[in-house]
Amino acid sequence: MSAYPLHGLAQHYAWGGRRFIPRLLNWPAEDAERVAEWWLGAHEDAPSVIMTAHGPQPLHYAIAHQPERFLGSAVRGRHGDRLPFLLKVLDVEAPLSIQAHPDAEQARAGFARDNAAGLAAHDRRRHYRDPFPKPEMMVALSPFWLLHGMRADAEIDALLARQPEWAPLRLRLAEEGGAGLYRHLLRLPQPEVAALLAPLWQRLARQPVVGPDDPDHWAARLADARREDRGVFGCYLLNLVVLRPGEAIFQPARLPHAYLHGRNVELMANSDNVLRAGLTEKPVDVEALLEVMEGAAVRPRVMSAPNGCGLQPYPRCGGEYFALDQLLLGEGEAASWLAEGPEVLLVVDGSLQVRHAEGEIELAQGQSALLLPGARCEAKAGRLALAYRAFCPPAALC
């Protein structure tokens, strides 16, 4: 077979929602738990399952036993016997951790360091679960708000000026820049963090409600659950970005960021290396994050939704690890392509009939397929269909 139905695995985190992913997947009833993520890939912690003629088979197991068939020689030559990307659907109901991911060199060194320290794979003290970087991109499925990289110093100063008690922070900003100020705030003793945040909560309680384009809105949403969390400062020091459905953004390794609210499709290098600085119940290690974090100010670059129907590419930002296409087809329309490496095709709206050399796969909303290297595919829409195609780009496109 050159294509298989692919079944993902849900992740239940406190920041997830209860409705979006169950409805997307057409589950019989809404899950009592919060469903934060739906993973489609071969990560060892949550491998997807392919449906073969002999029954279900975990994808990482299939790859380990037939790597040439499932990955192809080009992907194996660059990445070894592993699927280099991981596709997810996220439902962000509440803000999640301010975080950064290591680059390739940092990941290798950190993984070796944690191994040398004798830390087990799931030890909470471990920072690096694998030796791989984790650049990532996301496409909004709804209006989506996030924090993305450091603001320019002038923008930070204007926001700090809203809070008279933060005058000392403005002086430090003038002396050390935004990155220096952020390092200072992340390293402050907890009583000093609480003392700086207390007047913020008083001001926000007095002022009129503001919309989500204002960082005060997101700070106010944290007032109850994160009242003494140093991650709150990120609302004022990091860029606040909103994406419309279909728009995308790339987050390279080392960039500090946090998702605030919305639903998206996320595509990343196949890694679980996450270093956190706040807004989470998971382990936080400020020094580990600062070791990898890029503190220079950035101007967020939002990628527009592709124009037109058919198979349309997003900008190739994932290097050798991943690339993403949008597939938009009207009722009865079709698109054809050759899978040069392993691919995951996810339908988020409508339905597709995917034909390949050995047969066809019917994909309804929320369903996905794994396409193997060399598969010649034709996707035909039963009704207006929106899907995303994740793959490892040929070397020429990296």
C-alpha cells in the first residue's frame, strides 16, 4: 500500500478546551476532559496508528521495521530512521506557558548533558527529551492570539509607563534594553515579583474592560490563576500578534513565545524539547530558558493565507524538517501530486476521496492519511473541502 488511514492521539492539558477537537473529530459525545492537542506523527510519546490490512499498527513501529518503505532514501539520508516532522491540532482555551525551544546544537548538547546526569527519559528535572531542535509554524483555524518574540524597546517603555510603580523597570530598560529587563524580571525573587504585580491587578480592576488587541486584556485574564506568576510580564515585553483564519506564523528555535487563545494547526520538527519561564503547572527553569533564548527585538511576520483553490504552498520556513501546503477544493474539484517523501494529509472541513495506486481512502472532517514516498495521489472533494498537507521538503527546497 502507498497510503493508509492515520489515527492520531489526544493530549489532555489544563489549558485545552472541551469542544473544538471532539467536534472536529466527530466524537460521539464531548470529552469530559480538556482536549488540548491532537497529534499526527511518529513521536514515541504519542505515536499515531496506521490502519493496515493486518490491523492497526503504531507508526513509529512501522517505520522502525520498514524505514526505507515509510521514509524513503532521501529522508533517511538527512534524518535517519525517523519521521522528521509532527503535525498537531491545538485548542487553546487558556494561555499556556511562555517558552522557547533549542536550536540543533543546543539540543544535542543539552540531551547529552541530561544523559550524563543520569536523568530518566521522563524525569521532571530533565530539560531535553531528545537531541533535536523544534522550529515550528502554525496556521490559524480561528482568530488566534499569541505572544511572539521581544517587542522593540520603545514599545515596551510605552506599556510600562501605564503602571507608575514600574518606573524602576523603565530605568533598567533604558540601561539594559528589553532582553536585559526580561532576564532581570525572570530572575527576581518571588516576593519581588508579587510586589510588582500587585499594583497591576489594582489598576486592571479599576479600568474599563479592553479588547484582545491590548496586552492589559491578557494580563487581566491571568489575574486569578496567575496572580504571582512572573510569566505575566511577557504580556508587556513580548509582541502581541493576532492571526485570522488561514494566516500563519513561523517560530524559529530560541524565540520566546506563548499561545494565548484560539485554534490552530501546528507543524514542527519532531521534538519535545520545551524550556518554560512561566504561566504553567509544568516544570519551569528560568536559567535553562535564558540559556537558549534569543533576546533581540523582532518584528512578527504573518504569512497570508494562500490564494486560490487547489494545492497551494505556505512559505517554506521549516528548513529540512517540514513544509506545509493548503488544499482547498470546491465540490467535485480535484488535485493531483506525487509524494516524494512521507506525508500527512489532514482534513479540517468537508470531505476528500484520496485515490492512489492501490485504491482509495475516504476522509471526512477531522480524519487523516499517511502517504508513502512515491505515492501518486489524487484528492477529490465530495463537498467544499479544506485540508493541510505536511511533508518533508526535497533537499532543493530547504
